[in-house]
Amino acid sequence: MSNDTSPGTISVDAKSSDPSYGVPGHSHSDKDLWKLSLGAIGIVFGDIGTSPLYALKECFKGHHQLPVDDFHIYGLVSLIFWTMGLVVTVKYVMFIMKADNKGEGGSMSLLSLIIRGASPKLSRWLIVLGVFATALFYGDSMITPAISVLSAVEGLTVIEPSFDSWVPPVSVVILIGLFCIQARGTESVGRLFGPVMMLYFATLAILGVFNIFTRSPAILLALNPYYAIHFFVSDPMQGFWALGSVVLSVTGAEALYADMGHFGRQPISLGWYWVVFPALTLNYLGQCALLSADHEAIANPFYFLAPDFLRIPLIILATFASVIASQAVITGAFSVTQQAIQLGYIPRLRVNHTSASTVGQIYIPSVNWVLMFMVMVMVLIAMFKTSTNLANAYGIAVTGTMFITSCMMGVLVHRVWHWKAWQAIPLVSFFLLIDAAFFLSNVTKIPEGGWFPLLVGFVVFTMLMTWSRGRHLMAERMRQVAMPIQLFIRSAAASAVRIPGTAIFLTPEDDGVPHALLHNLKHNKILHERVILLTVKIEDVPYVDPHYRASMSSLEDGFYRLIVRYGFMEEPDVPLAMKKIDQSGPMLRMDDTSFFISRQTLIPSTHTGMAIWREKLFAWMLRNSESATEFFKLPSNRVVELGSQIELVGNK
């Protein structure tokens, strides 16, 4: 991999602030709206939809166990209902989802949106927060498949307690199958996701209503916030501990924002208001009505909602729902990785597109197999083995991401939306207080498993920041030794032998002479009749309008500067972009064009800009990144690769 050919970091120019520069937000007919809402129910709400499998049980049997009595039952279900209302409905649906970056959402989109007008110092801190939120997501994406599938398969123990030893191996088989089919893509299977999840949410609601009216109709009173407040006032410390399990009811809330680009804000909002929120509320109320009438049902209140003859079908349906929830978070990991690659925080990786008609249907083999390894060996088999143990590890990553999102929201409402301080401070402080309470409650679970997603987060964060810093130092070093292009043209163009054809030299900077051009002239003593210096820039918008895709300028004597722009959600295809170039004389023909790229090798430096272990980590990532030829879709038989050595310099 070469810094000459790497995707760009976030760049901002006059065009990127123009609404016409990116793809506008979603606008749909009523028919499309409901169709998209069904799709959102199948994809977006899988994680939060499977929370009833384990959330309430963990409130009573988890890290800080509570007595199963009416006081705690009413207090907890009230707390769960208002947590969903405040965190998901108010924070995400009403506020965060308004912060779309040309229709796209997620931590990286929010980061690129809010740093446009921020000062350099504030931008550095925002980048650290945004990258750490992204790193925590990877920890979450390892735990979600395991806890969802385990919780579903644990229904077997409700039918027959002796099946307990079968739960881990059955879960492993399901998860291995899930990861193995990723290469085929989810387009065809995805068509079933919406109907299956609609059936699942309908089942949640029906089971909830049945148990409310046959067990304890009075449980409906728990919707009054008095019960949640009374729970805290009566025993503040016990209420604080309970938050660590209550937050499991809103795991997956970030998916509403992260997947906004696929469906749009309105379809996701409709799905939440009219299907998911009512179904979840009724199911939690039904579980608590059951517990109020039968305290022994705490062993697995979700499955005990159903009569004996319906439990096997319910296990099958819940398993399908957990697979869908796992599929959604795995797909999300692919999408986040692609964004991070384009924005310059992850080395180039092989990205396979699994659909010719649907944008965003991608498969990244290295991410898929690393996730499977972590789920199988470290999470499921080696350390946790049960959903209760996994629940101890689950909340810390979710609450950490939520807290960071609230911090970034504070910058958003003040600097982007230009709210007055008296408007912004109370709202942001309210959400920060809620998120801080949930996060601190989960901190107590670090010794019992919460350390795992934090460890994953810190490892990924270190790698992302090391790659970004290393690329910056490499570009800085190359600028220091670069020759001005005008000086090169005057000194070399007249004296070098010119041969027919076109030579394209990839360079990360839009000034200076690429190393590959200097090496080619030094060793081959020739220049092509037409020399194009190509820079690929990744802008801070999801998509770039095709009219702004490429811009060409003449530098004289057959030299041209070409800049090709892509959004951070787009797939670079340099040959395709160049087909529309008509500003460099005769039409470009691939059979008459050669691409020259530079491959740098790091050499040890006593004046490195990073600690030596980070320099070695960066060098390892550099060696193992995807070929520029593949990444930019260059014709492999037209590529010439020239090597050079470079040392990193800068301030530690």
C-alpha cells in the first residue's frame, strides 16, 4: 500500500458545503414509505427487538439481583418503558436522526458533519470521540450475535432443563452458518426479513396482551412514571445498579441512526412509533404481569409467556429474529469499516459488492472472519457461554457509544444548528445525565465481563488512530521532499525523451511531483506525451454529484492535473470516472494508458513522529493493506508499481 494511492482523509472545500454536491435526503411516496418502513422493521430493529429475550430477566437475575416482588416489578417495567421513551423516541427519533449528513447517519457521518465549522483544536477532540465510538461499535458487533442467538436457543431449557448442555453447541452451529453465508450477500434473504420481523413483533404484542389481561391487568398502571421515580427514591443505590440491566432494553438504538441512509428518517420513525415501540411495551408489560402472578417464571419470563404447545414455535421464531438481529449488526460492521477506509482511519481492505442493483450491499472478508473468530472462541466458548454472562459485557459498549453521541450532539446543536445556549444546554445536559447514569452503572460490571468490549474498543481505537497518524506523517514527509511541479516541468520536460501514450501517476496531494514520476524518469529516462497527475479525494459527504466527480486542469507541455472526488459511502472506480474526461486532448484509451503507483517501505527512524511500537504497527498495517490496483479498479495489465523507502518524521 502506498500513501500515494491511499483514500483521502476528510477534506472540505467550497463544493462540499453546497447541497447539490451530495445526494439530498430521502423523499418517498406513501406506497414507498410503507414499503421502506417494512424493510426498516426487518433490518433496523432486529437488535432492540430481541431485547425482551433477556433484558427483564437480567434486571432480576443479573449482576445486581433484585427481589421478584410487585414493588420491583412495577418499578422496573416503568423504568424500561420510560427509558425507551426518552432514549429512543426523544433522543434518537426526535433529535439525533435530524442530524443527517446528506441523508446518511452514524458516528462517522455525524463526525464529518460537525467538524466542518469547528476549530482545529475542537476538531481533534471530536475526531478522537468519533473514532472511539466507532471502535466501541466493533465490541458491540461481537457480542450482539452471541447474546441474541444464545438467548433464543436457551428457550430449549424451558422445554427440557437437560437441554442446557446443548445450548452452546447449537448456538455455535447457527452462528457459524450465519458468518459463512455472508459472502453470498443478504439481498435475497433480506426480502424475508421484514415479514419475519413483523410476525415476530406481532407475536410479542399478542403474548403481552394475553398475559396482561389473564394474569394482572393492573400492571398497566406501571406506565405511570411515578413507579420508576418511587423505585429510585425508595432505594437510590439499588435503582442505580438496576440501570446496568435496564439499558439492555435499548440496545440497538444506535442502529436507527446508523441505518438511516438505507431507509430514511420517516420510514424508521413510522416503524418505531406504530410497530416496534408498542410491541415491545406490551411484551415487557406482559412479562411483568406474568411475574406478578408467578414469581418462579423469572427463570425465563419471555418463553413462559407462551402456553406449552406454542413454546417450540416461539423458540424457532425467536431464533430467526436473533439471526436477523445478528445479520444487521454484521452488515453494520461492514458499512462502518467501508466508511472508515474511505475517511482514512483503516487501511484499504478487500470490499466485495454482493448486489448489482443495491448500493451498500457489501462483504468484507477480513472483518467477517475476525468477527466470527471473536464470537466463537473468545466470547461464546472461552469466556461467557450464557446470555447472563454476556449481558455483563454488553451494556458498557452501548452506553459508551450513547454518551459519546450526546457529547457530539452538544456540538451539533450549538455549532451546526446554531441554537442559543439557553436552548442547547438544558437539552444536552439532560441527555448527558441519562447516558452518564447508564454508563456508570455498567462500569460496575467491568470485572464480570465489561472489560471485554472496552478492551476491543481500545485495541481498535489504537489501530485506527495509528493508521491516521501514520498517514499524516507519511504525507508530511513526502511534501517535504517533493519538487514543485512547475519546476519539474521546466527542467525535465524539455530534456526527456517523449514517447507516445498516456501515463497516469497516482498521488495523494494536488501539488508537487509524485515519487513514482521521479523514479520513472530516473530509471527509464523517458516521459509519455501526455502525463496526468491523479489525486483521489474522499469528501465529507456520503455521495458526490456525478457532475462534480472529476476536474481536469492543464499544467502545460502535456502535463495535466486530475482530481477525482468520491463520497465516503461510494466505491472508487477510477477507469469509470476517466471515461468522461475530455479536457486533455485525444480521448483516453485504456489500451494506450499506463498507471504508475508508488509502494513505500518504512525504514527505522530515530526521529519518528510516533512511539516505536506504533511505528511498527503502522508498518504492519501498511504491508497488509489491499492493493491500490484492486481498490481503485485499475486494469492490472496496465499498472506499473515503483518502490521507494521513507521514514516517518514529526513531533511525538
